[in-house]
Amino acid sequence: MLELMICSLVTILPDYLYRRYVQGKRFGKEITFFSVWYELRWGITGCLMLTVSLITMIFYFHPSTTSATLYFRTVPILPEGSGRVADVKVGFSAPVRKGDVLFTLDSSRQQAALETAKRKVAEVDAAIQSAQADVAKAEAQIGEAKANLQQAKDELDVKTELQRRNPGIVPQRDIEKLQVLVNQRQAGVDAATAARQAAGLQVSTLLPAQKASAEAALDQAQVDLDKTIVRAGVDGRVEQFLVRTGDVVNQLMRPAGVLIPEGSGRKVLQAGFGQIEAQVMQPGMVAEATCISRPWVIIPMVITTVQDYIATGQFRTGEQLLEAQNAVRPGTILVFMEPLYKGGLDGVTPGSSCIVNAYTSNHEEISAKDTPTSRRIALHVVDGVGLVHALLLRIQALLLPIQTLVLSGH
């Protein structure tokens, strides 16, 4: 409507003023519905053509959208297992810091497993002390066996020497018995040494390995116990936290609530523009936004990122072939915008709906020396009509709160 009124100022209005005040024609006499159309047909036709051209130029080179929102990320509050809530540490809505306890689950089973693991570690420690005593006992047995061996060897040597000097003085049977005794004592030494080695392996290898396994089981039990304490993973705020003591929470089917990270949805505005405007949307374009949660305020923005993909073309592998007719709604070009000035989005509630205008700038091309004069004039016109769109945005900013109240039934 505004474009039609502007165009009529340079087409229909001058024609009418000439007919009325120069030619002296009057309403109801010379000026009737038929005569208005017949006499102003060129002006009306030119007005319509100029209006269509102006609308096309405005919405192509200076695109607008009402699909703009400050999206904010949420973190689901989930335990790593499932269980019954034993205690809740935060209320329905509260700020939290990273590491703060949100709620705890019933931990009787985990505490029992932790106590069992502690007992196992103590048992292995006692076994190590017993094995060390066995090592000392084996060393004493080796000493005793060596002493008995040496005694048997000395007695065998004495009787062998006597037999050599005086054959027949010592019965050969006694010498053979002493040789058997020496061999027996040597076997005793070997057995004591083997027992010492076995006890040493117990102390140096087997029992330390068992203790390491017991300590690993203790650590696992402690981890399982810690999992019953659900903490905040990031700084932020919990909202609509309705879990209470006695509720059963499950990682897959029943989360406990959501955590909104600090600063989420307060720095970047996302907007979806029509696909026809994909060729003019570029990072660095200046834009303006007005949001329902902050009425009557125009926020200068700058486009920082233009997404290269349209969401409606997304698909995942499955057992069915893709059918193009299922994509009924055309997707939009998603752009990310940040405030041109620090604190520009202060006061805008995350998730708020906004209206955004983006403006094409041809200043560099106009300033180039090799740009033809006719093209410079055309580019000046393109940049100039951006004022019309900026005026439309300000009118929308004035009417948006009233429109919202009407639609909400107030």
C-alpha cells in the first residue's frame, strides 16, 4: 500500500491536479468514474507498473522476512543411568554454575558395591603381608636346609677320607647311606628355594596385580556412585525443573529437565529469507531488526554467515527412496546476524519472534571509475529505494505490538 501511495504521487496525483485546477473540471460533472479512468488511464497504468517495479526492486535487493528468531541451545538434564530421585537441590527455576549438584539418585546399590570393593582391596593388602611373611619363612627354611646339607656333606667327606686311608674301616653301606642323605638334603634346599621363589612371585607379581584389579574395581564403584549425583555441565539456568523426590528418571525415556547455557540466544539472530534472494544475501550486509519482546526499537544488525544449504533438501539413508513431491514447503536461506553495536540485543528475550530487513549496498561499484553512468544511476535508485523499505520496517515496528495483542485475543 505504501508503495502504491508513493508511486501515485508521481503519476496519478499530478494528472488529477492538472485536470482539476488547470482545466477546471469538477467532481460529479466532468470528473466521473469513467472519465477518471479514461483521462487518467496512462497515469493509473504507469502507477501500477511503477508500483510493481518498486515492490520487486525493494523485496529483491532489500529482502525482508518475518521468520527471524533468537534461537537458544538447551542441554538436557540426564543421569548416566536410571534410578529413583533421592534429593533435589534446585528449584523450579534457578541459576546454576558448572559443577553444581542438581539432584541425586538412590545410591544404596552403588554404596554397597563401593564397600565391597574397599573390602577386596583390604583383603589383598592382608594377603600381601601374609605373602611377605611366607617369603621370610622360606628364607629361614633355605638356611636350615643348607645347614643340614652341609652337615651331611661334612660327615660324608669324613667317612670317605677314612675309607680312603684305611679301606674296610668304614662299611660301604654307611657311605652309601650318607650319599643318599646328602642328595636328600640337596633336594630339601631346592624345595626351600622354590618355595622362596613362589612366595617372592606372590609378593612381586600376583598380589600387586590382584591389588590393581581390586583398586580398578574400587574406582569403578566410585564412578558408579558419582553417577548418582547429577551436576550442571555448564554455567546457565534451569527452567521448568519439575523433578521431585521419588520420581524415576531414565536416560532414554524420561529426562529430568533442561539447562539453558549462559548467554545462549543473546548474541546471534537467525533469519530465514526466500530462496529467490539467495543471490543477494552476502556476509557483511547491513540489516535492521525489530522484535516483539522489545517493541518500537530498531536494532542495527550485520549479516555474518549465510548457510550454504537449505534444510528442506536434507535426507537420511533409509529403506525408502526419496520422493521430491513430499517437499511441499520451499525452504529458506538461513542467515546469522549479530548486532552492529555492542549490547544491541540487550532486552530481547531469547526465542522472541522478529522482523528483519536486509539492505544491499552498491557503494563500491558506484565509486568505481569504470562503472558506466547509466549503471551508476540504476544502482543509486536500487540503494535509494532501501529508504522505502526502512520506512516500512518502522511502520511495522509501531504496529507490531498492537497486532500481537489483537492476535492474542487481548
